[in-house]
Amino acid sequence: MQQVKLFKSVETELNSLEDEINKWLATSKARILSITGNIAPQSSIKPMEDRFTGSDVLVVVLYEVGDA
């Protein structure tokens, strides 16, 4: 059966996100079908300011478990 696993973080914590995904991959019994990701555009902390927050990062893993 195909299932989806979502991982989300912010770009300032990409190393932690990578570690989380790799740990899940190593411990799951999933057969990975695809991994895709997206990073949102940066948004300013307050309108009309030049300071920006970290962009949101989303990683989508499509996988199968059990007998296919």
C-alpha cells in the first residue's frame, strides 16, 4: 500500500531536517518510491522591512509498506 510521509522545517535547520529524514529512512521498512521537496519564498518579518525569516521547507516521501 502506498503511503506519504511529510517532513517540514525551515531553511535555517536543514541539517536537522536531513538527519530526521535519514534516521526515518534507516529505521523504516519502507520501500521509497519518490522523494520531492519544496522551499517557500522568504517572507519579511514585518511588511516594508528588509529582514527576512527562514523559508519553510517541505519534503514529501512516497513509499510502500508490506507486500506490494
